[in-house]
Amino acid sequence: MFYSVFKQLAFKVDPEVAHNLIINSSSYLTNLTGLFSPLKSASHYQLKQGELTWNFPVGLAAGFDKNAKAIGFFKSLGFGSVEVGTVTKKPQAGNPTPRIWRHTAEDSLQNAMGFPNSGYQEMTQNLHKSDLNNFCLGINIGKNKDTSEEKTAEEYAFLYEKMAPFANYLVVNVSSPNTPGLRQFQDKSKLLPILEAINIQRKEFSKPCFIKISPDMDPADIRLVCELSKELKYSGIVATNTTIQHNYGKGGLSGKFIKPMASQTRSLVCECLREDPTQHIIGVGGIDSYAEIKDFWKQGGGFVQVYTAFIYQGPQLLKNIAKEMDRDLKENGMQNLQELVTYYQKK
Ligand SMILES: Cc1cc2nc3c(=O)[nH]c(=O)nc-3n(C[C@H](O)[C@H](O)[C@H](O)COP(=O)(O)O)c2cc1C
């Protein structure tokens, strides 16, 4: 109820202005979380995949809390995890505004942000002040726009070293369409030096580390990235980022529009990683209901993230998913989510 009133007002202003309002007032909003009817935490919602445990299987995707300023708020709403960032080494302004557009007829968003963020040092300070207790924090790292190809691997390794002490998991973002040339690092020959450079740091300080891919990759390239994840002992893949296959102009599209292509990408990733128990897939892209999540579990996936559906549905999205999940648990005579997900993964 509160969110639908809030949404009516928020959708009248520029999407980035509305977004910044939420982030900048998050410390006040955390005290008023009751207004947003948050999801109550319950132990049966816990899901463990590899080394990670989420208190709820749905997390907030990267790009929402770019500077790690609102983790407490999202935690209080019931998210099982927040992936902060994308954070870069130096602060950067990103692309000129406006750079987010709503496509309400298809529950989608278009963004051409270009990693505006305050840099890793400010994120570190914000993380020191955050309540990370009993919560799974992901940190998504990316290169600065003006970093040359030669310096890119070094920069990712630098960010891994600085941010790993705070994170439960890290994500190597090479799939955002708004940093010129970034997606070329999804090619095996260009991704390999980045992953190897990070692995030198991982020997010192080991944390689960994922690679985030776009839904626009061709199947052969997806297979190669999956092979690299296995060979170099990464934790798996986050699939997917936004698509550039649209007719709206610049930037990437997210939400309902990308559902089919994101799901197809995830299906292939699941197929490639299925035989290796060290590999996991975080599903993101067009996920807006429990039905989507169940489909992903049947493909072999586990944790999911949302961004666009959260904008359109608000905190009720988490409550609706929990309600459907509870019904499903009951119908299958199961006590907890771990059991349910394992059941679907084997189906
Ligand atoms: C406004 C906006 C900003 C985003 N910024 C980032 C980002 O900084 N890093 C990143 O890895 N993904 C970013 N994303 C992509 C999301 O994390 C997610 O992968 C994508 O939106 C698909 O999920 P969805 O359909 O649930 O929105 C952004 C998405 C949006 C809409």
C-alpha cells in the first residue's frame, strides 16, 4: 500500500532522482521499514550454495547501491544479499544525464549509467559503517572508463585486494554495455589475464569470486567463460547483465524485456557448469516472480537477484515470492528451502 503511493509519486520524477532519494534517505527509511511491510526473516528461508549462505534466496542486484550506502535498509526489507557497486578504483561521474529511462508498458528499464560511483576508498569507509552482521555482501568490481587495456587486469586485481576483506563474494563485471570496450573482456583471451591477476590475490586472501556476463554473448563464448571459471577455480557465473539488443537507443535494457534471453543464457550456463559441484550460478535478469525462480532452480541454479522488478513491485515482490514459496514447501511436504531447491535442481 505504502509502496504503491510512493511509486505513483516517484514515477512522476526522473528515475535517477527517485533512485537517489531512496539511497540518500535510506538511514531514515530503515527506521520506518515497517511502512514498506518488510518480509519477516525466518530460518526456513535460508539457502546455502557453496561457501555462501543467504537468509533469503533473493538478493538485490548490482547497480542499485553503487556506493554501499544503504545496505542496512535493503537488509531490513528482507533481501538475502546485496551486491554493491559496480565500484571502480577512482571515483567517476559516469555518462551525462538523463541516463535511466522507464519503459512502463513492458516493465523494463533502460540505463546508460557508465559506472558513476565514488571510488573504492569511499566505499570502504561506507562499509566500515554498515551493519554486515549475519548478512551476505557481494561486491561488484569494474574498471574506470579511462583505464587502458594494458592496465585493466592490474586494476581488477587491485580492486579485489582492497574489497575482498569486506565481501562474502566478489563479482568481476565485464558485461556492462555503458563503459566503452568493457564487453571485449568477456572474450577468453582478454578475460584470462584479468582472472589470473585476481587469482594471485586470491592465493593471499581467498573469497568466492564470480564472473558477470551479458545476455548478448553467443553460445560458444558463454561456454568458454564457463570453462575458464572451472579451470581457474572461480565460483561460477552471474547471469545476466542488461542487453543492447533493443531499439530504444543507447544503453542496456533490463526487466521483463530481457526475460527470454536472460533465461536462455542461464540455461546454457547451468548446462556447462552442472557436472562441477564447485560451480554456482547467480540468476539475474527479468526475474519478477516465484515462477521464474522455480524455473531457474529446475535449470540447476540457486540464488537469484532482482533490480527492475523491485522498482516496479517494491518490497511486496519479496513478500509475494515468500508466500508462493511457503505454499510450494507445504504442497511438497518440505520443511525448508534448502530441501526444496535441491529437489528442483535434481528434477
Ligand atoms: C539503473 C541500472 C544500473 C545498473 N548498474 C549496474 C552496475 O553498476 N553493475 C552491474 O553489474 N550491473 C548493473 N546493472 C544491471 C543489473 O545488476 C542486472 O544485471 C540487470 O538489470 C538485469 O536484472 P533485472 O532484469 O532484474 O533488472 C544495472 C541495472 C540498472 C537498471
